[in-house]
Amino acid sequence: MIKAIFLIQSPDSKGILATVTGFFFQRGYNILHCQQHTDSYEKRFFMRIELDASDMKVSRKELEDEFGKMAGSLGLEWSCHWSDYKTRIAILVSKTGHCLYDLLSRHLEGELNAEIPLIISNHPDMEKAANQFRIPFYFFPISEGKEAQEEKIRSLLRRFDIDLVVLARYMQILTPDFIDEWRGRIINIHHAFLPAFQGANPYKRAYERGVKMIGATAHYASEDLDQGPIIEQDVIRVNHELTAEGLREVGKDCEKRVLASAVKAHLEHRVIIYKNRTIVFTVER
């Protein structure tokens, strides 16, 4: 089955839900899932609607153009996505491989509706992992200069027609220009429960603070370090017996789960960004 997925947001007003669902009903589409959320504080409406598009009588462009006219009259912000398109992911990683291996394994098992045509690193350590999964590996050291290194990365992203960049423990701060070009399309995993312990060495600082819980946060990258819109978070209870290194080992599993969950939500078009927040819809299958 081919599905069309519309993500919609707008200032809240009466009749949006009825108008949008009526638009598809009048054209004979079967609505498979329809979810909406109204933020009463922001007075903003959010909606995700999933259609059976297997037997469309018009082209995809015609449907989008027609919907766009209606959406414009209502002041809707929207995007349309098609289930038979595989998002093309570039994974950036440094020396730590647990998140990389997890994503590659899930992809191999068919959990992620995506293609992973390349892996990029500022260290050579993860080339072995890329070779095991037969994915091209590119090594660009920072020693050649941050801007020059990033330009090589950006050139590859264009060449491979990449849609999404996943920072799987890529331990470098991206420049504002890079983030601006890829805004809303870079997912980072931070090994702490944000907003606590932003920046470097969060496990060491968590140990020094004597926390009883550690966590992980997946978020869209922004110019401000570890402060972008949060997609997914989780925590693990710990105790005084664990050293900083022990916390790091325990936290790895949490990092993998959180990053995979965030990437999957993005690939399934369940995330709407508003300001520095996200609305993440959950679709039961």
C-alpha cells in the first residue's frame, strides 16, 4: 500500500479538522490515520493525516497543488510525504560505534524505511564497521580545518542526494552555516537528559553531581549547543556504586534506543517542529 502523509500546523481556529478531512473525503481517499493536537497555550493546531494513495486518480503533484490552494486559503503550514520514498541518510560518527552499529543493524533488519549510502567520520576508527555493512566510508580529519572539512562533507551530502544527517556520537560542533543549511534535517544524540549536562563529558559531570538517574536525548541540531528541538528522551536509574566510566557503559544502551526511536519518528513523518519544540505523534499499527 502506498500512503500519503500530510503534516499540518496553523493558528488554531474552528473548522480546520472538518475542512481538511472533508477535502480528502470529497476526493475519495480512505483516511487510515488522523491525529490532531491543539496547544491551548500557544493557540496552535497540529495535525497528521495518513491516506491510502494506492489508487489515486490524479498525479501526486496535482494532489499537492490542489491541497496547497486549500491550505493557503486557511493559512496552513504543511508538508506531504510518500511512503514509497526511502529517505537517504548520511551517518556522521567519531570514534564511538555503539549508536552506529545499532542503526546499521536496525536498517539491515528492515526497521528503518531509509537508505544509508555513506558514513562520514573525522577519525578512521569506524571504517571497519562500514566495511562490515558494505557502506562507503569517508574520513575527513579536522586537522585540515573546520570549514574545509565541513565543505567536503557538504559536497558529499549533495552528491549522494542526502535527506537526513544523523550524528551518531559525532563529537564535533557543527558550524552555524552547516546547521542553517540542514535545519530540521540533522538529528543528534546527546548522552544526557537535557537540559541537564549540556556539552562535553556529561557522564563525568553526572558522576560528580551524584545523580540517581542518567539519560539520553535525541534532538534536532541548532546553533546553540544541545538546545535544539527535542524528539525523544529516556532515563536509566543508577546508584553510587558506578564510576563515571560505569555510567558511560550503562548509558550506551539508552543512547541507542533513544536515537533509533527519534530517527524512526522522523522517517515515519511523525514529527512537527514548532519554535524550539516538537509535536511527535504516535501511530499504533
